[in-house]
Amino acid sequence: MTQPSSQESPADNIRDFDIVVFGATSFVGKLTAQYLAENHPELSIAVAGRNESKLQELVSATDIALPILVADASNIDEMRELASRSTVLISTVGPYTYYGDKVVEACVENGTHYVDLCGEALFIRRNIDTWHERAQQTGAKIVHSCGFDSVPSDMGMFHLHDTAQTAFSEVTMAVEHLAGGLSGGTIDSMRAVSADAKKMEKGGAILHSPYTLSPDHKNEPDLGEQKDMDVSFDPLARQWTGPFFMAMFNTRIVRRSNTLSEYAYGDKLRYREAITAGTGLSGRIKANALFAVTAVGFAAVMNKRMARFLPKPGDGPKKLDEGGFSITHYGLTESGALHTATVTAQGDPGYRVTSMMLSEAAVFLATKPAGLPDVSGGILTPATALGAPYRDALHAHGMKFS
């Protein structure tokens, strides 16, 4: 099979499909395929996975008249064939630590754009080290974390900077409301990350570094300890805050966006994420309770004996239109001014809203509208790959930026 040269991109090669949803029989995969079929009938969409009969059941049950492609994530030849037929490949096959390597490799080799839901920092770090430069050569835009991990964080920070048009010294992303089902896939991924860190040389240190995903963390400004798990009174949000369980990953995505953007957000930016708990003594008590609940929750996820009480991979909530989130980025500029930007959405964050975020990211990579960031390829973030057009599309489809 002919591989694209360093001057070619997916636009230079005729592909069979604009978007292929790989892992379409997963819970999020089904929602994503359905969203694309209903909202973007102008695009050529296919569903893919390793089990043809399950894919046929999916198509029959949902009345989605989409072509079926069969491929196994562990077979590099099959993944190369799948990637060569796709302008954009969406992967919902996780944990990515176990099933993602060959998928990314095939996309990079074929100059195929790629999006996923990954929240696994060490997997992304290896992709950066292995494939970033090659992806720049082939024109493949590899965009991890296009779901609730970490679009609200990344695009919220993008929106804050885009509207303020100034650099920041301190930013707190405050989770003010969050309601939705816990994903079995997320739990599986958390366990995979922990196991990965134990096997990888200096894995724990790399995982816990604030700059795990930055281009070269040794060249990042030393801002001292930036805790992901603490209780404190936040002077920007003006409330007591407790730990947000996704902060340890989301903050790394935002910091990568900042460094890939040549420190547009601020070359000495301190960025953190937390859950607001209120003011006064009651706020402090609630923040400490959040800390305790988060610590117990992490321990339960890692305890094999608790597995039977937790959601399994592929499980999902029945009431997808319930729930939602509201987050606010509080930013202190280098001149001392305070700016805020709020992101809200209705619907289950990890499923209903995530399928929209993932789909719209793929649509923009497939259609390449005016205004997308001028980047040739690489291991990118939602903000650095998709920028303002993506933010505006999310807003138009129910994820409000204000």
C-alpha cells in the first residue's frame, strides 16, 4: 500500500469515507454513529469494529443505513487498511493503553486524522514521543481527549483567552455543577493508567508531573508545586474548593495547548481545576468532605474486590438527557484584571454531550472549514487543532460558552 509523502495530507488522497466510527458497538460509539447520521447526512459515514454480527445488529436496531467495516485494533494490517479508507477515524475502543497503539500508528502512517475520548496521560505521552514529528510530516492531526475529557477544560480556557485577548498568570477552572452517570469505560481506563505507570520506567513521576503532556517538560517554567488534590480557599472563585477527580488529566491537556500555542495563555501561567464548595465554615467542611469522597472513590476504583459494585465497560445510563454541567474559568491577567468564562451543557456529560463533542471534532477535521488553526499535523489538543470554529460549533449544538 502506498503511504503518503511528507507533502501529502488526507485532502490529497481520495478516501472512501469522510468519517469512520471505530468501536461503534460501544455505548459511546453507538451514540456517536447515531449523532453523525442524524446531524451530518451530507458526509459519508461508516461504522467499524472487530465483530461483524454486532455491527449488523447495531445498524438494524438503530435504522442507521451505514456501511460496515471489520477490523481488529490488535492487527496492524487491518488498521492500516481501515485508516487508508478514512479521512477521519474516530476511536472509542479503550482502554487506549491496551488497544490504541496500532490505531494511532496506522492513522499517522496514512495521513489520516484521528479523534478519541482518551484520558490516559501515559499513552498520549508515548504518542507524542513516538509520532508527533512523523504526524507533522504526513499531515495527520491526532486529536486526543475530544469528550468530557477534556473539551470543557481545553475549549473553556481557549474561550477565556480568545475573549480577553491577554495573557494570564493564574486560572482556576471551577466545577460549579456536575451531574451524570459514571462510565465503566472511565473506570477501566483509570485502572489501565495505574497499571501502566507501575510498568513504565519513572512512570509515576511522569504521570504526576504537571507537564506530563507538554512538548518538553524540562523546558517548562518552574512554577512550584501545582496540586491536583487539595482543599483551599480560591481567591479567584472566592470560595472554598475541593478536588475535581478529572483535574489530574485535564490540566495536562490545557498546559499542552498553552505550550503548543507558544505560551499564548501566559508563559508563567498557573492553571488548576477544582470543585467549588461555598464560603465560610460550611464551604470549608464541604470541601474537606469532597476530598474524603474523592480519595475513597479512587481507592474503590483500584480495589478489585469493589469491581462487582461498579459500572462495567460498555455500561451506560438510561436517562441520557438528564444531568449536565456548568464550569467557570476564573482568570487573573498579568496586569491584575479578573476575567471569567462559563461553559454549560445539558445532558449526560460522559455520554450525550460527549458524543456531540467527539462527532463535531471529527466533522471539522473532515470538512476543513475556514478559520481552523494553521497546523500541519501532530499530536494535538482540541484547542490547538480546532480552535474558534469548533468552539462556535459546540455552542450551536447546545454547549454554551458565555
